[in-house]
Amino acid sequence: MKNQYSKGMKNFKRIIFAAGLSFISQTSLFAQDNAMFDVMDDKSKFVLNEQIINGSSKYINKKGDEVKSNPIYKLSLDERVKKGITSVVKSNPKLSNKNQTSTTFTVTFLDVANATGYGFDDPTAGATRRATIEQAVAYYANIITNTGSADIEIQESENISGYALAWGGQYYFSTPGFQNGTVWRHIITGVDPSSTLADGLVTYNFYYTFNDDYNRLPTSSEYDLYTVSIHELGHAFGFTSMSNSDGSSQISSGVYSSYDEYLQSDNYSDLFTTTGGQNSAATFSSSSSELATDGVVFDFGNGSYGAVYSPNPFNSSSLDHFDSNRLTDGTKYLMHPSLSKGVVVREMHEQEAKVLEQIGYSINFNNISTSTVNNHISNANNVAMFPNPIVTGNNLNLIVTTEKEQNITTVIYDVLGNVIYKQNNLVSQSSPSVQLPINNSIASGTYFVQVQGDVVSQKQMLIIE
């Protein structure tokens, strides 16, 4: 398996963050062009207890506040769709074989519902931003093959200086053991955990300047909205720990997330265990120092591991993310805790998709691109490709991030392996762009684009319409 650690390796690459990416206490810092994706230190609003009050079922979060449904949900789905408040997102059939199943999502924008005139209701950028979010949700619809559904709520946008780019999650109930949240439950079981609440929530902070349009790359002064979106949705799908810095639960005593079940220390010992059957209390079975060794791993169960973000000292992003700085092959994690302006990571690393598989989702790995980079190049793995899907008669754009001048060969081939087009180019830091003509003679359908260079090899799926 590419880019995974194995027990046979004596040491992981351990790098403590430089000042530009470090933290003070539980507050995110922003230095130069780096910003934190999210602040995950207070998850109390995502923890629910169902209580009967005056004969009615109520949801109370860990803060003691009642979690109320937005009045917009009194409208039917069809009414919300007609008003432009909610979108229905399904997988792209061109990315699936005829027998593949997939998850159906609804995406509701509270900016539009409440006519805020801001964020996703902005009169100029709102429609483009909403389309980008829908594309990000469609990414998960294309890789998750379970037949359930899930309701994603894009909450009213914020404008907060010095805070995170966005934050997202799902609700958890305080049943003992390793618990899955409401997005997982709705997708896997097909039963809506709550008919009055959305399953997953994401909030965006438009204090920052984003590249709103999925069909172009960000400039050096913009954060990529699509990258931020698939990252936050990853948290909403279950890429989340419920451990405090001392190993106690943020949900309730004996309750952790299903993600926590697969976390191990740097000596491959389980950090959280349960001795009983289903719904038996889970316990922290290590010491708090083990959570801040820069060596925590996610166990894939086959002798390979993901590099969990676990710096010393423990901070508000610890355990909830993977750490690109511990990869030695130059690839990048989508679920790394921070993002720089102008950078795109527009899909999950293969390991991150395996996290979703490990916690119970069915994943179509045919729709997960793979990339490898020679170890002596530490950050040259990005080959951005857009637009995708593309209409015939237009140019396909590639941006190759590279630290050295190199010759690349780009090949487009169909699902049977037939070469459709081939082109050679010289790329460098100062000249990273390549254009490929998609002629009208090329039939619509699913294709693959292979980029092969001196130090980079990457394959991506392309949809031609």
C-alpha cells in the first residue's frame, strides 16, 4: 500500500511545527499565509441527550442548551429546493459503474434561508460559493457507496478576525462505547437519527478571502474554498476524536468516537479500549503524555498506519487531523490542520479514505486518485487539473507544483486503457502550466489523466461531457 507506515519501520519522521504553524494554549494562531482549517477544542454543541420535557422529545447539548430545529425545515424538501435554500446532491453517474450504489445528500444553506445577504447569500459571489459546496459534497457522494442519505446544514456564515477558516462536525449521543455520529447513522442505517435536525453542520468564516470558484485555482492571496469544504466535510463524516488532552472524553465518561477506537500510541498500543460488548464503556488505557509524542497513529488493521497530528504540547487540533509533516514521500494529507494561501488539496489521501472505510463506510477506491513522489522532493506532489468535468472543445489546464525543472509526459486514456492523447512538456517553478486540447472528436465519458515526470507520477480521473 502506497504512503503508509509499517511496523517494520523503526522510526516515523517526526517534525515539530515551526512558529508559523504552532499554537498557544487552545487558540489557533495565524502567521504569514497559514490559517487553521478549524478549531476543534469545544465540541460540546455536537453532543446531544434526548430528553422528554412536558411530554415532548427535546435535544439538549452538553452545554445544557436546547438544540432547536430551524423553522425552514417545516417546509417540504421540494419547497426548499424550489426556493434555492436546499440542494439535492448525488454521485456523478459517469464516475460509477451501472451497479454502483451511492449516498444521497441534501445541502441546506441558512444564509439563503435567512436572507443574510452575506456568505452564501452574497448577491455577487453567493451562487458560485454554493456551487462549490455542492461539488465538495458530490466528491463524497462519488466515493461513499452506501445507499442511505444525509442532511448537511451550512450554517450562517461568520466574519471573525483571527479565527479558523471554517469548522464542521456531526452530532453524537452519549451512549457508552465507541460511537458513530448522526451523519454516519443516517448513511449506514438509512434511518434519520433526528427528523428535526440536520445530520452534519459546517460553518464558514468569510473574514478570509476565498477562491470561491471550483473551476479555477486560488491566487496567492486566496484560500481555496473547495479544499476547505472537503476537509470540513471529512470531520462531519467522522474524522474526529472525542478525547481531551488528558484522555478523558469530550462526550461523557466512557464515550468516545469510532475514530478513537483505532488510535494507537507510537509503540502501537491502543489508546482507547473497551472490554465488554456493544455499548460497553470505553476507557483511556494510556497516559496523557502519549497523546503528545508527535507519534500517534491510526491503525488500518493490516500492518499499516496513518500519521495522526499529535504535537507536544497537545492543542485544539490534536488527534482530529493527520500530519503531512510526518509523511516522507512528499504527498499531502487533506486532513492536515492548516492551509496556506494559494494551495489546493482537492481530494482525500488514500489513507484518509481508509479511515472512512475503517469506521464503517463502503468506499469506492476507484474514485480515489493515487500519487507518488520520489522521497527527495518533499512538496512536489500537486498536479491540479481543471475544469473537471470538461466540455469538449475546451482546454484542460494542469498546474504542476515542482521544486525543479522537469520534463513531464501527460497521457489521457479511456477506461479500457486506450491512449486518447499524449503530450510532452517542460515545467518549472516559474512555468508550471500545461494546456491539453480536448477535441470535439473525443466522446463524452470517463477517462484517466496520467502525469509522469522525473520526480512525480500522478493519475487523476477526468470526466468529459
